[in-house]
Amino acid sequence: MREQGQKLQENRITEGVIWKQLLIFFFPILIGTFFQQLYNTVDTVIVGQYVGKEALAAVGTTSVLINLLVGFFVGLSTGATVIISQFFGAGQWKDVSRAVHTSVALALAGGGVITVGGLLTGQMCLQAMGVPQELMEDALLYLNIYYAGAVACMIYNVGTGVLRAIGDSRMPLYVLIACCLVNIVLDLLFVAAFHWGVMGVALATVISQVVSAGLILARLLLTREAYRVEVRKIRFDRGLLKDVVRIGLPAGLQTVMYSFSNLMIQTSINSFDTDAIAAWTAIGKVDGFIWMVMGAFGIAITTFVGQNFGAQKFQRLKKSVRVCLAMTMGVTVALSLVLLLFMKPIMGFFVNDSQVVRLGCNFLRILAPSYFLFVFIEIFSGAIRGAGEALQPMIITGVGVCGLRILWLLAAVPFWPTMEMVAMNYPVTWAVTALVFTVYYCRMGWLKRCIGSSFPETQ
């Protein structure tokens, strides 16, 4: 194994000019997330243009269920990612290896649970969501094929988390580019050429995920660094698993709460008509480009905080959060303006039905001016989680975003039963949660607790 001190010298997350290092780490994540969004968008465009709005609506109804199961286990695995970044920042190489093998074991177990649980409950869940009968067959077909490839999806997500935790944001980018190209080619082949419809889109998605999982695994198996994966060592480390669950379980539950509240919103949208469902599906792809920026910055700040926390550079940790917040806000506001100015042609790119485009523009007029509020939630929660405190962000998000969303759907929407009123839950809940996160972060009690529990000798 190569001298690990050399790796630390190459790692600039704990040294150098913060904004430059953030951008160096951020841009591969952003470009990779762009390809991830493109990967998902291609499905939407091809289904909407080549199959029809009914198929587009059917695929759209499955997203919240997929996010519910996959999101929980990906969130749970962030506990391992945070621990790996802290060990890496502290130069504790044996612990890095133990954490990596625990995270891979978690990916395999989580993928198996998703496949079995998803296949057994898919139809029941779609019926509970109120998916229209004319969409049920295609929605269930897409869902079952996706669940069958869940192990590959988990390996890719967990493997990407491992690489980003040690400061490598380039390899996940290369993998995503390859995965996206495979998906585009297979989508055109299966749907446009073979006319396999929703089945073709689902198969293209799963096959491309298998390719991405294989590439990530090859990177982890062939490296000589401390994060190398050795098949015989893949197992749960009991000591580390406790910390992984302590940090990751709240993150996983937070993802579940998000998905459950979005499921409630999707159920509410399903009560209107196919045009509304199709418009909401297209909106999910349009504003996905906003989320990819905020998400990329959120991943970056979690890694920055984790490694600087492990290196005990607490002032640099705080400064990196301020810099990241300002950068994220600037980019988000700029993108929101673009959406507001060009919403009609952007919506028209996804679907050529004029009624669906009109409904989508109505949604965007409500959402686009409010995206900046979520910046505070994304950056502050990512920073706090990077230091090892995950319970409080989960509680704040669970009550402020998810709980209020459900309350809004139950209390406000019945009095004004319009799609615009359903969409209004987003700016309202974001504003409340952003305020609470700002106050909680600025008081800094979370950082003192994390320092005290991880480095008792510093007290």
C-alpha cells in the first residue's frame, strides 16, 4: 500500500484557499449531478415524446415510491460516508478501511431489502396512492423492473459516497458520464427503435445502473489506498455499525419523511387528472436542475466539514460553511431567474401538449421564486451532519418541512382544492424550516457537542 501521508498532501480540503478548494471539489459533483439529471430527463423526454402523456404520467407516479425505499438506505449509508471523511481527515487509515467495508456490506443488504420489499408491496402502494387505473399497468411494470436492479443502484450510490468522502469527486463524474451515455443509447434503442414503451425505459435505466455499479466497484477494488475494497473483508463492523446507524439512521428517516410527504403531494396531484400528473412529472425534471446545484454544494460542504472536523480545524470548518452558503445562494438565484424567464420553452422541451405546458408554468411561477429558501436548509443541515450530529437536523426537517407539508395538504388544500394550492406548500414549509435551521446553526451548540464527544481531551 502506498504511503498514506502522500494522499493527505494531495488532499486540499483541509488546507488552501477555501473557495477555490470548494469549487475544485464541487464542479465534478455538479457536472456529475447534471449528467444524473440528464440521465433521468432523457427517460422523461423519450417517454413524453415517443410514447405519450399517459406513459409519462405512469412513470412519474413511481418516483416517490422509488425515492422512499432507495432514499432510506442511501441516507443510512451517509453515516458511513461521514465517518470515512472524518477518519480520512484524521489520517486513521485502518479505520477508513473498516468503514468502507461496512458501507459496502450495507449497500448489498439494503439493495436486497429494496428488491424483495419493493416487489412484494409495489402494487399495493400504487393503489394506496390513488394512481388512476389507466396508468396502473405501466406504473407497476416500471416499478418492478427498477426494484429488480436495486442492488446495483445501492452499490453505485454507496461507492460514490465513499469516493467523495476521501475527496475524489472526479471518478463519480466519469462514471456518471458513461452511465448517462449508455442510458441515452438504450432509451433510443428500446423505445424509439424497438417500441418497448415503459418497459424499454425501465430496462435502459437498470442496465445503465449495472454499468455504473461495475465501474465504481472496479475503482474501489483496484486502488492501493486505505479505502480499497477486498471481497473477503466485506462485513459489518459492530463498533462502526453503531456509529453508522447513529448518524445514518436519522438521515435515512429524514429521506423517508421527505418521500412520504412527497407521496402525499403526489396522491393529491393524482386526484386531479392525467394532464396535472404529467405536468407535475415534467416539473420534477425541470426543477431537478436547481436541486442538483444545491445537492452538489450540500455534498461538498458535508465532506469539507467532515474532513476538517477530523483534522480538528474548527475555524476553517466554520468559514467553509459561510463561503459555501454564499456560493450556493448566488447560483440558485441565477437559475431561478432563468426558469422564470424561459419557463414555457423549457416545459415544451419535455412534452408537446399545450395544456400540460400551461399547468407546468403555473407550478413554476410558485416554486421558482422560493428556491433560495432551501439553500439554508441544504447547507446548514449538510454541515451539521458532517460534524457527526444527525438527529437534530432530522427533527427540524421532519417537523418543519414534512410535518407542515402534510398539515398543509390536510388543512389548507380542502378549502382551496387547486393544484396551485398544493404547490404552495413548498415555499411555506421551506421558509419556516430555513428560519429554524439558521437559528440552530448560528448558536453553534451542535459543534461543541460534537467536539466534546469526539475529542474529549480538548475540553
